[in-house]
Amino acid sequence: MKISESLRNILALGGCVLAAYLLWDTPLLYPLKLFVVILHEMSHGLAALICGGRIVEIKIDPRIGGLCEYLAPPSFFCRVFIASAGYLGSMALGSLILILAARTRFDRHVSLVIGIVVIVLTALYVREPFGIVFCLLFGIFMLVAARFLPGSFNDWLLKFLGMTSCLYAVVDIKEDLIDRSGIGSDADAIANMLGFPGLSVAIGIAWILLALAILVLSFRIAGSGGAQEAAGEDEEEKPAVRVRKIKKQQD
């Protein structure tokens, strides 16, 4: 039972990777890529709040881009922390979604939380029309999924959502920081803070290595979830088997 459950989890994750690869440039993945943008900008905002600042506005661009306007203390640490939070924060949140979907039975609850967070974020900080419409529709869809759709649908949805978020975060770092360096990305901002604009590519490579480490660790944790759940099920079944054997001997 342990092997079959573990293999099923690994095959599910592999299927999500394959589906994401085949559908990468299709309209089907467009909403999921925009969701990663939401995670990216929200991570900037959360970092600003941690530093004692506040979020002014979050913008979502239909060209799969975004912007988080915030006010925060001007210290060097805060500026670097907030600039780094976008890519790495979206990666961490995507990994969390993936692990929760693979290792827990709370898929509906996770979908519900995502829907509520997106809608609240929209009400508080999103001002431009496209962002309002998309975020509200996405949030409502997650609420509907949590309330009315089967648990298995939520499980697959969250696994695919988490997997796509992880993969797109890595691809996004590569495209913005290495393929097109000097376009005003988060790494460019940090390099300028350090006084060495040419460091943006090196910063991008460091972020990619860290993101890949998070990705591999997340896959390992998520892939081993089924085995642990199966182990728990086997332990619960053993006492019942012993009881039946004892009764048979008494008869």
C-alpha cells in the first residue's frame, strides 16, 4: 500500500509537470500565470508590511506583469528584503500550495483560503479595471471550487496550481534577470542599491539556484506525502485484524 500511494503521488506530480510543459504557451495557462503575478506582487507587499511599511496599490497587467506600490523604511536591509521577496516569495507560496495539496486532506480549505485572500487583496489594494475583474473572477472560482466541486478536483487543481507557480517562478527569474537584464527588474534594483549595476545577472543566477533548491525540496516533500498517509492508514487497520484473529480462536 505504501508503494502504490507514493507512486500515485509521484505520477500525479509528473503529470502536472508534463501538462504544464505541453500547455505552457496556450491560453489555458494564462490565468495561472496571472495568479503567479498576484503571488509575486503580494510577496513584495508582505515584505513591506514586515518592514513596518504599507501597501499603496497592487497592479496586475494583462501582459502577465504587475507592480506593487508601497511605502517602507528607507533602510538598505528593507529595500533588499522587499526587492528579493517577489520572486522567492511567489516560489515559496507556490511550494506551500503544492505541499498542502499533496500531503494533507484539506484541499477544500486551501482553495477556500486562496479565494478569500485574493478577493480581500483585490478589495484593499487593486484599483485598475483589468486587475479587479481578473482577481475577483479568480477568487470567486476558487470559492466555488471549494464549496461545490469534488475534493478530488480541488486536489488536482491545487497540485497543478502549485506546480505551475513553482515552474513559472523559475522561468520568470531566468527571463527577467538573465535573458533580458537591465530592464528594471528586482535584481536590477538590488544591483543599483549596491552600486554595481552589472551584478544583476549574478543576482539572478543566485536567485535561480535558490529557487531550484526550493523546487526540488518541495517535490521531494510532496512526493513522499502519499507514503506517510498510507502508513497511517495501515497502522489504523492492524488492530482490527488482530481483533478478528482473537475472536476466531475463541470460537
